[in-house]
Amino acid sequence: MTSPARLTAPWWITPAGALSLLVPVTLLLTWRLDDQAFRLFYRSSKSVTDSTLLLIAVAALVLAGVATATAVLAPRSRRALIPVPGVVPDRLAAAAQGLFWVTVGGYVLYTGAGIANGLDPAAVVQALVTQENYSGQAKEALQGIAGVTSLTQVGIAFVVVATWVLVTRWERRLAWQLAVVLLLSLVRSFVASERLALVEVAVPAVAIVVLAAARSRVRARRLAASLAPVVLTPLVFVLFAAFEYSRSWQFFKTRTDESFPVFALIRLVGYYATSYNNGQLHLDHDPFPGRLPLDSVAAFWTAPGISQLDLYDRLSAPAPAVSQDVLERFGNPEFNNPGGFTTPFVDFGTVGGLLFFVVVGVVIGLLFRGFLEGSPVGALLYPMVVTGLFDLPRYLYWTQGRVVPAVLALLVVALYVGRPATKRRAPHLRSARDRLPTPAHAVLVGGRR
């Protein structure tokens, strides 16, 4: 890696750049779609208003501006993730081994629990071969396995740590382990219809790789890091289409006149357009007097112990009947993304929502500055921030319980690798002639030599 003094990164993994990739185009497409298009393509009326779309745009600008300003003004970190080549990478490699085996153990338990809940391995293999996975039976068997799913989420931390090691020095064994975890995430995303399981391990790895490429002395690598979205955008669409082929296309192929590529494009646009639309529905029907913030602090309410005690229902005002199952009453449950930008406004109101994005922007800016400088916390956590930035139009990723195991694991690793490296001093050799004799009382009572 190059000198930490060169604080540069590819534009599209910066806070402002990541938001600019998706937010403007998805807002524009949503604004252009009329009610007839919503009903035809997504079987839901268009509820999102121009003022809400404008509010989302303002929130994105606030988040990007605060994060950028914080990154510029933040003080320089005193520690680097890799200050001395060969010292801290050894610690990272050791941490990666521990995280790998925790992840593999989690997937073993995850699979076993799924089988106990009715998952049929033969049916899974058949679905992989036939690419038909619309029934959702496997998803139901694997959904919400408390504790076990948390162990699989440690895989995010493993991917981050392993990728940092591999861009610093090549380790064949670690590369194979990384491939295993990525494959497990791919299979999980298909079987459990959980695309996010693949996205949340792939995006952090890509962010680290392109940062390393951008700081390479090879001009071609720096150029590739800057222009990567040109290649990655169609690749993401192909991957999305592959998942849709095994899911929704198996049902809709006999019910639509559209070709599969057009169908996949409509579905991709729909995931963002309906997220903004669902956000409007929640703004209209979820805020009510006495309601405590929910999705903006979801990790707290879903934490072990708290969720079992139903603390939210005990402490918050009861929801009126009209707000129950908002999507079933007013939208389409098939497109169930709540909208990440509108969630804070639902929980805290307009002013409170903007303040929420200011606070989040400060945190992101500090982590981004640490990512550029190579500080342990920033370098390990910011790659996960990039995932949330890309997914923010659909989902407030950072506050969900699924990120907690990975964040905790990475904080432990940051403390471990951030410790000063202790150097063993060479013994001071003195001749027998210069060495003073040891007094007898020192031997008897432990006196100083």
C-alpha cells in the first residue's frame, strides 16, 4: 500500500459519490412514473408526492455535505491499520482465521436449523438446477433463526479483514477461505431469497480492492478503480436479473408480454420506486402520538432479550388499526422495502429526521477519513458504510440488527490490531569481569541485583 499521506479514494466510494450514483436517477425515475405505470407494473397506486421526493433529495444533500465536510475537517489519526508491513498484517491474518471458523460454524448451525424447520436439501439442489425458487418454502425454513443467523453475519467481518490482508500480501489459504465464504453467501442469497446476504459481503470487498487499486503505482489500476462503475453497473444488473429469473420470472413469464430483459429492468426500477412510494405510505399512516422510534433504532428493539420481552409494544403507544399492515392495505407486500430516507422522518418528524442525517453524516465522515488514513476503526468499518449508502434509497441498513455481529467483531479486531507492537529488546551482554557480584541478601530476600 502507498503512503497514508495520500488521502485519495475513487470518487464513487466516497459518501457523496456513492449517493450520487443512485439517488438522483432513482428519484427522477420515480417522479416520471405516473399512477398508471405504478398500477400496471407494481400493482399499487402512486402515493409518493413531489414534496416528499424533494425532502429525500434534501436529506441526501445534507448527508453527503456533512459527511464530506467532516472528513475534510477531522483531525489526522495517530494509528494506521498497517503501519509496519508484516507486523499488523500478521494480526489481521490471525483475526481472519478466527472469524472464518466462526462464520463456517454459523453456516453449519444455520443449515442444521433449517433442516430441523423443514428445509429439504433435495429440493434445494433441484431449485439450484432448475433455477426455480418462487415457492419460498426454503426462505420460511431459514427465516429468523435467532442467534444462529448472527453467527453467519460474522462473515461480513471476515470478508473485510481477509480482503485487507490480501491487498497487502497474498495468502493462498486465506484466498480460498474468502472464496468459500462468498460462495456460502451466494447460496444463502439464492436459497433464502436474501440478496442482501451477498451484497453485504461483496460491496465491502470491492470498496477495499478499489481503494488499493486507486493507490497503486500502476496507472492502469488507478484508471480501472475510477471507471469501475462502468463495468460494475451492467454486472449488477445481470446478477439482479439472474435472481429474478429464479424468483419472480417463474411466476410472471406466463402473465406478461414483456421479454425477460425488459421485465428485469422494470423490476429493478420498481425496487427503488416502490421504496420511495412505501416511504410515503409510512409517512401518511405510521406517525401517531406516543409512537417511539422504531426502524431508525431497529437494532435495539430486535436485540436478544429486548425482542423477547416485547419492550417496544410495552413502552410505545398502541398502533391505530389503520396503520396495521400498511403495505397490505395501501401498497403491494411483494415490494416491501420501507425506504431508507423516509424512515427517520417517520420516527422523528421533519426536523428530527434532518438532524438524524446530520449525526449520521458526522459518523460517516469520521469513518471515511479513517478509511483513507488507514486507522483501524475507519478502515474496517467504512466498507460496511458503503453498503448502506448504496442501499439507502431502499433500506436503512446501518440500524438493523443484522449488522451488529459484524460491527462488534470488527471493533474487537480494531482493538487487537491497533495495539502498539511490542518489540523484544536484545539482552545487554556484559563480560563476567564487568558483572558485579550478587549480594547474599539479594538472593535471600529478593533484593535488587
